[in-house]
Amino acid sequence: MKSQTSYFNKAIIIEDLKRFWGIGALYFLALIFSGPIFFLIDIENTDTINSYFETYISIDNHVFQIIFAIIFPLILGTLIFRYMQLKNSTGMIHSFPFTRNILFNSHVLASSIILFIPIFVNFIIMFFIYNGIYTGINITAGDIYRWLLVTLILNYTVFLMTVFTGMISGISLIQAILSLIFLLLPLGLTGLVMLTLDTMLFGYAANDTIIENFALKVIPITGGLYGENINPLLIIWYITLLVILFLVSKFLYNRRNLESAGDSIVFDILKPIFKYGVTFCSMILGGLYFSFAVTKNHFWLYFGFFIGALFGYIIAEMIIRKSIRVFNKLYGFIPFVIAAGLFFTIIDLDLIGYENKLPNLDEIEGAYFGSYVNEKSLKKDDLLIRNKNGIIYILKLHETIINNKSEIENTPSENRNRRIAIGYKLKNGSILMREYSVPQKMFNNNPYIKKIYELKEYKIINNSIFRIEPNKIQIIKINPIYLNEIITISNKNEIKGFIEAAKADILEESYEEMTAKQEPWAYINVEYIDNVKSHKPMIVPEWKKSYKNLENWLKEKGYYEKARITPNDIEHAVVKNIKGAENIDNIYDFESIKGKKIEINDKEKIEKLLRTYENFSLNNKQYAVVFYLKNSNRIIGWYSDENVPDFIKNSI
């Protein structure tokens, strides 16, 4: 009993519970009406309840729980130490015969009880529902215990963060604002810095590992918002974080002057940190705003940096001094501008050699090419090209992009619509990643793109059909476009033959065939058994018009006529010369476009038209075609002068 009275005071705890029990009661109602009450009301609809129950206890999928875990602890942390922000109250409270340790510990314990009770009662209700009402729920008792632990961690993190900010600020409003800022600071600041580097550095590729392994997870609230799985190691870290926040807050509480109540920042040593921290964040926001909102170039980026920094510095000075008369106090802004200017000059001039860095061929273990890259991609061996020629092609492509930096950057951003991602896994274990947005024309005309696309290794990496074993495939469904039929293949030998034919076509495919702007004959659903998952995953490749091996196999097995649209499914086709037509962009309003036209009824000619029309691009349209189907559907496409059949070109 002697030990208990040296750390806590029962009267203070009871008084806090009497004063602030309403916050706990409201939190209880918010929790129960966002979940358990619906389980009881809709008790007969088992499927719906199962789904909702799973969503509720996962927390990260239930946004209201995250909101509640921020609002109620924030309010409680602000109110329970409210006396610290009022000069009369703080003097009176600290005149009582209690040490500061007892006051602090008692308030924190009372608040912990207020937050614990509504969470624990909801836990009991959910456990009762789980054990006594519903059967067949796809969750375990461990999932409900996990909900209890994670919810408590979220609440106590927000509460202790609010207590911490209450110790460094003497104004409740600033305390609440700082609490929210600190909770989101790691993720927000990391994201802002990465966006800035992406704007300033040519080829910058954000390291998602920093976000995933640090910025998202360092604070449990952001991890919950973004659906991060909270594993045992994270639980240990979050508990450690709670202990750190508690000890630091207690340390500051014991050393805070009573006269500082009402001050924006109560410790002089923290005032420059606050001031320049606000200035830095405001600078980054200003630069990004002007860079993206006005135009994405460096002049507006630096202009935004300056305006944002100046605005942030002035606001920070006003907050610290609690006055708008700060314009004669801007001398501290000058060293910040000089330091920031030097930093951004180093980045802009690329004095570290980031933009021009190319690894040597003998340093590379594997290379990656795609439209997006991250560190995980480069650590997966099945995504890397190891063929020496392939690595050389990627290096040459990378070198070409670097040499054309000026042309790329001078192209308006809206015309740089093709993403290129390049990565290297080096033999020393390090990685190098770059991402570029280049003009479509530059992408199409680069000879190394064609060579990379036609690499056998690249095709295997980028087609999931190579990563499943035929004996694991349960069924193949062929869905021909524009026809209401599905062809099903379930015979194991036929499945094997189908997959072998499709693989052969993919490996034989040319760059031109891979990038053709044509609809496929059909989409193919391949359902297979995954040893890791209980359900049947599915991949959806295409039966392209260039796939001759698959076409021959389907003919041989008798599936061909029903697996694709044929001239027998078409009444007739109409082709119209639309060169110079005024409303050419409204291609789907075919009848309104003026131009010479011809009707085609010959089945051989219709077959030729079916094999050559395009409809995935609106560029270079010279002829439009409409196929009128017997099932009342119609297909609209077009041709350029290069791919239009001669019998059309010679007729209209």
C-alpha cells in the first residue's frame, strides 16, 4: 500500500473518472453502434454478419474505428491536462500536497481506465456473439483478442501523443493540432520529400521500402489507415513507443514552469525546432503546389519553395509570439534561405551524380524493365533479366534516356505519357532504380525497346501463364468478344495442349504484334489450384489474332468456330472513308460522320476486315468500319493507310 500511494493518488483518479466518464461512455456508444449492434439486429442474415464481423475486427478496413481511435483519446488527453494551459488552474492544482509525479501518474491511469472500459466491454460483447450466437464465422478467438490489443495500442498512442504535445505547448488548440501533425508526420514528411525529389531529380524512383518499413509503420495510426498488418515485432515497437511517450511526457511535466501556461511553445529550446520545422514543411508544400498547379518546371518549383518557406516562417513566428507584428523579426529567415538554397543547388546540379549513374555490365547480377519498379521487384529473382544481351539492351536504353534528358524535360508533361522503369540488382547486394516519363514517340522509336520486348526471358517474366504448371489447372474458359458464349475446357490433356500452344505463340510474338492496337479474339480465364491459398486463383490472358499455334490447336480440337467471332456471325460490314471528316473524334456515332462508304457482304473480305481493324487508339484514323452482328450487336473499328486492306483502299 505504501508503494501505491507513492505513485498514484486514489482521490485524483476518482475525481478524474467522475469528470470525464462521459468521454468513455460516448466512445462505448460509438464502438457498439459501428459494429456489434448490427450483429444483433441482423442476426438471421449470417452471410452479411460474417462479412461485417470480419471487416470490423480487422480495424484497418473499418475507417470509423480509426477515426474514433483518434478523436476520443485526443479529446481526453487535451481535457485531462487542461489545467496546465490555464495560469490560475495550474497554480492551484500544483499547490495541493501532491508531487508532480503523483499528479501525472494519476491522470494517466484514470485516462487509461476511461479508454480501456468501452473497448473491453465491446470485446466482451463480440466474444459473446462469437461463442454464443453465430457459427461458421471465418474468424478465430485470436482475431478478437488481436482486435482488443490493436485498438488499445491505437488509443493509448493517440492519448500519450496528446499528453506529450500538451507538455510542450501551453495552448490547448495548438496542443490538439500538434498531436494530429505528429501522428501523421513520418508518413506525410516522407511523402513530401519523395515528391520533391521526383520533381527535381531526373529519373528519381521513390524507395517504397522507406514508406512501407518506416513511414507507415512507425506510428500505429498510419499503419492502420493504410491496412498494414500489425505483426508481433510491430506490437513490441508500439509498446516501446508508448513507454517512450510516457517517460518523455513525464520528464517534461516535471520540468515545465507553471508560468508557461498560455505560451504556444513552453520550452525555449524547442522554439527554433518548431519554427524551422514549420518553415521546412511549408516550403516543401509551396514548391510542390506551384510546380504542379502552375507548370512542372524548376522556376515555379523554387518560387514555390521561397513563398512557402516565407509563409511558414511568418506563421510560426506569429504562433510563438502570439502576435501579428513579426515582420521586423525575419532576420532568422535569412540563414534558412541560405541553407535551403545550398541544399537544393546540390540536388539540382546533381553534384552527387544521381541522374547520370549507370552501373558497369560486370557489376550487374540482374536487370529489370517495366513501367514501375520498387525494391521488392529487384529482390525477386523471377522478375529479373539475367541474359547478358538483355542486360546490355537495358543499359543501352537507360543510356539513351539519360542522353536525351533535355528533350524529355522540354516536352510538356502531358505529352510524356509513357512510363519506363529500370532497375539493377548488383552483385554486391545493392540496387539501383530509375523511373522516367517519356514521349510515346520516343518510346516507339527506340530500337532497344523492341529488342527487350522480344527477349524470351522478358516474355516469360511478364506472362503469368509461364508460372503455373498445367497439372494444377482446373479449367480453361474461352470468352469470345461480342458473343454470348463461353467455351469450357476441362480435359487434362487438352488443357496441357492449350497451354503449350499459347506459350509457343507468346514466345514467337514480335514486338509489332505485342504492341498492336487490336482487340483479341477472346479473353481466356485460367483457373488453377494454388497451394498457398484455399480459393482458386485465376489469370486472364488473351487469345490475340496473331496467335497461330493456338488457332491451329483450336481448329484441330473443334473449338475454333465457337471460340471467336467469325464472318458467319456477321450480317454485313460497312467501311467509310473518314479522311478530313469534321467529327472524326466521335467515331462511335458512325452514321453522323460524312464520307464515301462501301458495304461488304463477302465472307472472305469480312474475315480480312476482322483480322486487321484497330480500336485501341484514336490516332491516324483514315477509314472506319462497322460490323453488324446477327445478335444485334455491332463492332466499330478503324484503319490507317498502312493497315487498311487493298480492296478497301481501291474502292473508296
